[in-house]
Amino acid sequence: MNYRALLLCIGFVGLLGNSLQAQATGSLRAAIGGGGFDLDDDEAALDAEADLNSADFRATFQVDNHVFLRGEYTHNWADQIKIDHVEYDTDIDLNTLRLGVGYGGDVGSIRMYGVAEYVKLDFNIEDEGDDGNGWGLTFGIGNQLQAQWIWNAELSLLDVEGTTGAALDASVGYRFTPMFAGLVGLQSYAFEDDGSEVSFGNAYIGLQLMF
């Protein structure tokens, strides 16, 4: 795991937090992690996989007690890929951007919410690749951020350029101060189209700032 990148993420969150303390409530999050990529294409009889590194940045801004805005950018990268059990040295970049508007409410100590999102995926091998735009619907549940332990779980239904998929995300964190919390989590994506299946995901560790 790239600990230098983690330190940069922590510094990024801290600097933004100092400038946003007086604004509307919300949270900022930065994390790094590692995971994998897998492609299975029955028509081309192709199987490919790679180990990924990841950097993840997220922001949420609460407009009122129910409505909120949020954004997420995840960069995954690798320098090797295995195709039909043969390893090749090559640069891989997989970027995910999600921007959404959500609505939520509290049921006791639990918060439930839904989000409508714009989704953009960008995949490149040696600077050659493709990108796609689409939409997502996310349903989530978690506890209120005032608690010392915070947790969250989400299921997303996605459509990118007519290719359907789903994403899962779950995290748990511990609040060290009223503003800062450390967290660990898991995120995964899966898409299927015309006999081709693509999946990628990562486990991550990071820092969350609440203001």
C-alpha cells in the first residue's frame, strides 16, 4: 500500500477542512486501497485480470435536514495485467466519477437515503481506451454522524452507455475527535453486457472530516 499517498490524502482533507468549517454541514473523505480487476469475454474467449491500487476522494454537503449533494472520484491503476494466464507489463488506469443529489431521513438512530447520480467511467491501457457516461440510483443506510462509531452501507444500480451494472460500498469508522474519523471499507463494481462481464473493486483505509 502506498503510505505516501495516504499522507497526501490526509493533508488534502485537513486543508479543505480548515477552509470549510464555517460553511454548511457536510463531510470530506480521502482514502487509499488495493483490489482487483477482472474481465471475462465469452465471445472473444478472453480472460484478463489485474491487481489494482486506488485513491478515493468523496464530499457530501447537506443542503437541509433531508436534501444533500455529493461527489466521488476514484482512481484505480496498475502496471501489470494477466491475459489468459500470461502476464504483461502495461499501464492501466480506471477512473470513476459520480455526482449526485440525495434525499434522506432518520428513523431513530438510523439514517436511510436515496441518491440519483451521474456516472462516468474511463478505462485506459497505455493511454488507449474508452469512456462512458450514464446514471445511477443508490440506496443507503447508516447511523447518524454524531455517534463515535460510524458505519454505512450502499447498493447502487448503474447504467453506463446502455451497459447495466451494480455497485456495493460499505465502511465503518471511529471518530477520534468531533471533526475527524478514521475508516476502513470495501467497494466493488460489476457490469455485464452481451456475454462480457467486468468487475473491479478495492478495500480501502482513509480519513473522514465532518464539519
